[in-house]
Amino acid sequence: MRMLLCVYVYKNDIYYVPKVNGTHYAVTNNGVEGVVFNGVPDWLYEEEILKSNQALWWSPDGNQFCFATLNDTKTGIYYYNWYGNHNDSSNVMAQLKSIRYPKVSTTIWIAY
């Protein structure tokens, strides 16, 4: 029998709702934006490994799920200039942004 279950990721933490209009339960509570990812990949895993913006998978019967947790704490920070969206001409000056990204000869941290 397939259970009705809603699972979602909010601010890098996973929550589930076992029934319609039910209580929301936290599955994880260690998500940190840009550092610890639960159920969603960091940039490297999204683009190069999973080829998806999801790191949460359902069992074939839909009654269980598993997820990846990625911890980029020890991954180096890459800084870059952001000039905005090509449709937005209000950003004349670049913004300095950052992303955790492993450079050549550094460690790619393994999901757990």
C-alpha cells in the first residue's frame, strides 16, 4: 500500500508531512546555506555528478526515501564578479559573490 507523504527541502533541511494538512516534521536540522546541503546538491554535484537539482530519492513502492547530505565546510571558496541578469540593466557595477568549489588538486568531499 502506498502512503501519502510529502517531503520537501527548505533552507537545506528536509521536512516531511505524513498526511494532508498534517504536522511538518524535520528530518534534518543541520542545513547551512552554501555549506551543508540535505536533499539538494551543492554546485559541483548538481552540475557534474548528479546532473540534477535533487539529492533525494524514493523507494519503488513510494513508502520510503533516502537522501544525500553534502558538507562543503572544508571546500575552498571561489570568488567571482556577478554583473546581474542580462534583462536587468540597473546593475551597472559588479557584485562580488562566492561559491564553495574545489580547485584542481584539492579534495572533492564525498556525500554521506
